[in-house]
Amino acid sequence: MGHIVDPDRAISESKVRLAPGAARMVGALLMAVGAVALVITVVMMATAKDAATQYQALAAYHVGFMTVMAPTLGALVFVMIFQQVNAGWAALLRRQFENVLSMVVPCLFLFVGLGLLSTFFGPLWKWMDPEFVSGDVMYEVKKPFLNTTFFYVRAGVYFTIWTVLATMLRRYSIQQDETGDPWLTAKARRMSSYGLLLFALTTGFASFDWLMSLDHHWFSTMFGVYYFAETAGSSLALCTLIFLVLRQRGYLQDLVTVEHFHDLGKLLFGFTVFWAYIGFSQYFLIWYANIPEETAWFALRKNGGWEAYTFWLVVGRFVVPFFILMPRPFRRNKLILGFACAWILFFHGLDMFWLVRPEATVEVGAHIFERMPFSWLDITGILGPVGIYLGLLMFRIASGPLVPLKDPRLPESLAHKNYV
């Protein structure tokens, strides 16, 4: 840490507040694009002549939902980590993570929409169809857990916990902007202590419910950690990109510096390696055990055209960002760092597509299924939730100060400097 900086002198209104109406047009445009894409998807589902097309559109919507759910949860865990470890260097950064975590409420409505569409057009989770699982011995064993009522009850518990944590943590931060009360920091830190445990349990089980149970025969004890790695990486990429755009527009000058970007780049590099480590470990253990119930999930993604997606996911989500983010000068270059963030977010979406979309197949014979080809429904289904989410996020960013104005750790954050 360098010399102490006086926040009252360093922070000015022009640096930490967007101009009136800023981002309103872009936010409205993104929401409009998302809404139109969503309407098109629903109309096509309603007019589809076959259940396979409806399932494909529903799977695409689920990809979009999971794509935006991940950075929301990742931002929540990072705010709690920042509070719990008393990370002074990150004080200036926390507000944008708080803005992203506050999107848990729009994500709740997106999930409700998914549940309604799944009810009207046939279930996304095939085990919800009594005819599909009739005589399925493996499902009968899992039925006490995998049943529709308990499934939605669990989802309600997840969203209740996430919403309470997100709302209270952001509320403490906003109240501190007005009052300067340092005890609000202590409250946020105390809430984060048990919030991290609740986050770990709910996020792990949500990944089991919403992603792993798409193939209810498959199971992996590492899947919850894999999804956590995805939430962490996507939230870091999104928040870093927000800071870079704000800096490019003239905000946060002399506040969020190259030193902060350097640390964000290091975290992004670390979680890129972590994602690859967990993904490879999961694959290696299943390959080595060679149990049919486990290997079938990977076999589906290594055949029928999905092998190309698998290859490019490994290259794009790990190899390319690994070499971009490893050199110190690259992490301190805003243009290169911004490219890396956009790249990772794109392949985050591809990862969600790879997890969900192969389950959309069409039966061509007794127990013989072929993959449904990529179509424009995949684009509209994904674009709907993503467009609405990004539009609402822009309105949230423009709604208040861009940094916590009276956090007691601001002097440390303003003076932050890297030596490695």
C-alpha cells in the first residue's frame, strides 16, 4: 500500500455519478431487444408442431437464464469475501459487484418464467414427465429428491436466501453512503460470515437441480464446484468490463487505477486456471472409473457434432485467456484486459450452452436419439434473458454512486499499489 489518500479530496461528483439520463437509452434498447427475442421464442414455442422444437426453445431460454445467473451469484460471493477478509484494496470496487448481485431479483422472475414455460409446453427436466420415467429404476431411487414439488420448494429456498443476502449487503452499503456509520461495515462482515456457508450450500444444490438433473441418470460430486468456478470467473469478467467501460467514458478517473485492474486480472487468471482444473479433474475421474451412468454424459458431448463445441470450449475458456492473462504487462493493459473479459464472457455463455443444449435431442427410433441442429431459436431463446438482464443492470449502475462513498477502507483502496 502506498501513501494514504484523503477520500474527500480525491472523490468528486463528476467522477462517481453518471450524468442524468446516461445509459438510459442503451439500457432501454437492450431490454427491448431482449423482450422482442423472448416474445419471438414464446410465439414459436406456442405454434410449434412438434415437442422437440418446443424443448429446443426451452433449453435455449435455460441457457440464457443460467448465463446471467452465474455472474449474479459470483458477485454475491465476492462481496461477502471482500467483507469477510476486510479487503481494503477492493473498497472502491465493491459497488459494481453490489450492482451485479442485486440482479438476483430479475433472475428470480426469469426463473419463474422458465417454470411457467416448462409447465405449459412440456417439462425442461425430463424426469418431471411421468411417462418418460415410467419403469426407470434409477429415477425411482432418486424420486424422493427429484420430484416437482420439492424441486420448486428448493428453488424458493435458494432465491429467498440469495435475495436476503443481496438486499441486506447492498442496503448496508447504500446506508453508509448517507450516514458514514462504520458499524454498517461490521454488520455486513458479520452477515458474510454465515452468508458464505449458505451460499456454498444453495449454489451447489442449485447447480445439481438446474443443470445436472437435466440428465437425471448422471451424477458428479464435483459439479457444484465446477459451477462455482463458472460463477466466479464470469462475475470477475463482467465487473472488470464494467469498470473498463466506465473509465473509458471518463468516470472513476484517479480512483480505480491500473493497480486495481492488475488485481482483478490476477483474480481472473486464477479462476480461469481453477475452472480448468475442476473441469479436467471431473472428466479424468469419470473417465478413469468408466462407469456407464457417468460416462454417458461426456459421451453425448464427444459425438454427434458436439465434439467441436467441447474442443473450442477448452481452447477458448482456458488456453487463450491463460496466455493472455499470465504476463504482468497484459493484466495492466486496459485494452488487452477488456478483450480478455469479453472473450471469457462469450465462452462462459458457450459453457452454459454446452451443459444444457445437448440434452435437446429428437427420437429417431427406439431409444435412438439424434441431436437437434443449431437454429435461430437458440439465438432468440438465449438473447431474451441476456438482453433483459443487461438492460436492467445498466439502469442499476446509473441509479447511484459508482463507488461506496464513505466506506472506512477507502483511504487504503485509493492508495493501493501492487509490488508483484
